[in-house]
Amino acid sequence: MASQDISSLDEIENRYQGFLFDAYGVLLDGSGLIPGGAQVWHDLRKRGKSCWILTNGSSRTPQQATAAYRQMGLDVNLDEVITSGSLLPRYFEEEGLRGQITCVLGTPATFELVQKAGGIPCGALDQHDYSVVIVANQTEFPLLDTLDAVLTHVCRRVEDGKPCYLILTNPDLIFPKAEGVYGFTAGSLALLLEAGLKLRLGKDAPPFAKLGKPFAPIFAEAERRAGHKNLLMIGDQLETDILGANNYGMDALLVGTGLTRIKPGVPLVPEPRYTLREWRTSAC
């Protein structure tokens, strides 16, 4: 079925019991709120609609993210923010990783999230025989030295017959820093590490467990909070927001305010259920 091009979310609002908004590229960018997206968020909530922010961002705790959104002018509550980093406690519990020394590529908030999950966080350049590596963000550490150290440590550990677990909270490869300005993020670092590990270890290279979009864990958390699956994913990236929703069995709306450009006659792969070139509210 071809994507349905809509002019406003009003056209399809009543088909869904809840709405999942990506953060960067949909509600905000590096310059602040995207006015149309923020207005739609506020309008939906005023009408009593259930809304959540579903973000791969792992540089803040959910509490910090909520405070930052509110400071920018977005009316949002803590229970309406689902970050990929917030999935770590459940993952550590399910995989039996509590008490494990964990190398963190991320911010101080990521260290805090690992502690809450039951891990013992350390830096890549610390002298620890860590068994878990979490790639969560691309800042707060010397990039090349850190990647070299992690690559070397994981190779040595695997070659010594010791287990090593790799976790990627943010699978995004790039993100919109501002209008027409883009940056690399954690998913690109994980790709680099994966390539290096495969060259050295071949089939013995440990895979990354991926918690954020487009992978199932973050959508499962959204379904758990909503209590149902009748949710519309609203995003700006085909390979994370749209693909993830499609694979999980949810409808998706692609908005043209972030990374993906929507051009007439140009097919979108993966294909969203709806497309919206720019935000419009019922007041427009």
C-alpha cells in the first residue's frame, strides 16, 4: 500500500489511541523546539490524547531529558518520556549482567543509568577487565583513543575465551544538530567497532544488542506503558522510526522536518503509512 500523504495530523488522529513522537527532527533540533511539532504535541495532550516521546537519545537520564524539554517550552511529564538508555535496567536483569564491570562510552548520565541497572561503570581508558561495553553517545571521551582501547580489550578478552557483551542504546547513525547541520552519533561508532571486531575475530566477534529504534525493545516498552499497540509512531528517519514501527506492527508517519526529505514521486523505503511534508495544526 502506497503511503498516504496528509496535510495535517487532524485527518488521522481518531484512528489511534496514542502517539509516539521521536524527539530530534520531529519536536526539536539543536536550536530548540520545532514550533509546528511542539504545537501538535500540546494540542493532542489538551484533547486528552496519550502521547510519549520515544527517543534513542542516551546522553541524559529520563529525569534530565524531561527537565530539558520543559525548559525549552515543551509541556511533558516524566512518564511520557521513553529513552533507550532507560531500558538498561530491564536488559541487565534479563541478561544476568548485574554486578558486571561495564565500560561506558557516554556521558555522566549514562554512568548513572548503568549504576541504576546494577552494573559497575568504568571508562574505556581505566585499567579494568570489563565484561560489558555500552555505546551510548559520541561525546565526553577522547574518540579515537577510546575506540582503539575498546577494540583491543574486546579482542583480547574473546581470544582468551572470556565472555564479552556489547550493548548499543542509540542505533542512530547521524542526527540533525540544526537546520542543514548534521552530526555522527553512537550508532556510527558501533558500526566501526563491529567492522574491526569482525576483521580480527571473524565469527567469534560478539554482536551488539541494540535497544533503541528500529529494534523491538523500545517499542515493547511503549506498548507496555500504553497497555495496547494502537499507537502511531511519528518520526523523521526511515531507518529508525519508520522501519522500527513497521517491524513491530505499528503504523508510522514520516514528517519532513528532520533527516528524510519527502519529494513528490520519489519512493520511500521502508514505506511509512503516512507522510506529512511539514507540520500543520488545526489552526493553520
